[in-house]
Amino acid sequence: MKCNNCVDMSAWLVASDIDGTLNSKLRRLPKVNFDAITRFVTECSGHFTLASGRSVSSLKTHYDALPAMKGTPVVVLNGAGLYDYENSRMLHFSALSEKTTDVVCDAAKRFKSIGVVVYTKDIIYGCGPAIFSKYLIFADKSGGKHYRSIEDIPRGDWGKVVFSGVPSEINRLKKYLLSLEDADATFMSSSIASFEVLAKNTNKGAAVLKLADILGIEHSHTCAIGDYFNDEAMLKTVGISAACGQAPKKLKESVDYVACHCNNGAVADFLGYIEKTVSKK
């Protein structure tokens, strides 16, 4: 039921990153965010979704924690997938080309001190130092396996590959991969200790726009909030963008609105800003 003080947000879609954005630094959902999202969806008729680098199995817990958004597909694997939990199906998936897969395998063999995690549609696999990869596979609970060599990992449907290691080694790997100028790939930093490889033109922003098309929402009526550079493409793509208060300075300088720190309810802050902005139009 729509309340008297609500702005009609039925023509708007808001996407939020999870770790360090929707959730606090302790990976807990602030009540102020839960309440604001519930109000935005149930009372203001807005559309809210999650846009994460997480896999389908890993993201489900966060999806289930927000019953108000039930039925709305989510962005997984940093845009490689668009998943519908209600019907248990992938609506869109971008897999690495054979060329990029070969590049990834070569890099893994060159940089043996770096862990590798391969995300497919349903399962994640890993290889390399267990300290960087084995825990992620165990925590994901998708039935994945840790292999001795990347060549042992089953090929096909590689949606995202994450290299993890000490920052100095990740920087060396990053320079190497970028020097190859692989036109089939998208490269992005997800932290100082990780570097990701996705298919060409694959990012959260492109996936959010695909979801907007499915929902019949104009691209100018899309909004997003994030906290790191793997959110940058999404924030540049949507109509209204925001960064959390603790985000890197460069990211905050590129958005429409800087919300409060994620620990204090950055998503709730952003939703309030959107409603005020829309009400003035």
C-alpha cells in the first residue's frame, strides 16, 4: 500500500552493491537499510535489486534477507550473469571466449604464487595457493573443487575469473594481463589484493541496463550505489549514481551523490536522495 508521503517510484530501478555498500564492514545488514528498502518497494512501488560479484549460491542469502525485493532478478558475477531466483534460471550469461580462457590459464601458470578462482554459471573452482582460493570455494557451498593446476579445471561457461594474492604480485599480474591487450576481455580491480577477468563489455552497469529493459524501465531512470572500482562501470552507466562515504576519493568524485559510510546505512541515505531528486522533477 502506498503511503501519503511516498513519491511514486514505480518507473525507477535502484541497484546496490553488497559488501561495503548494502552491508556494513562487518557484513551485516543495517536495519535502516532494511527498512528503507522495504518502504521503497512496498510503499513507493520502486524496483530494487542487488548487483554483486558473488555467485548465485553466495548471493542467495542476501536476496532472501530482503523479502521486499522478491521476484526481482539480480546481477551476479560482476555482471556476467543476470539471475532469477524465483524461477531458478539464468536470464543472461556472458562467458569468456576461448582466447581469453587461454590467456587466463597462461597467467595462472606464470604467476604460481597467486590463487585463482573460476566462477561458472553454477559452480566455482579454484587452483593455486589454498590460502587465496580454497576458502572461497568452501564458503560458496556450490559443490566446487580445488585443483592442483588450472588446466584441470573443467572448461566451458567461465563467467568470471578472480586472481588473488599479495598486492605486489597482483600488480605484476595486472601489468602483464593489460599488456596483452586482449580485445575479448574486460579487466577490473575488485580490491588491492585481487584482479578480475570477464568477457568483453561485461560489467554490472551493462547487466543493470539489461534488467531495466526486462522491467520496462527507461535507462535514465536507473540508479546505483557502490563502494569500489568494480562498481565504477555501473556508476558511470546509470542515470543517478552514488558512492559510499568510505569509497576511494576518485570514485566519489565521479558520482552524483556521496552517501554516508556503509556502517551507517548508505543505501537508505541514497534512497532518500533519489526520492527527493525525483520529487523535484
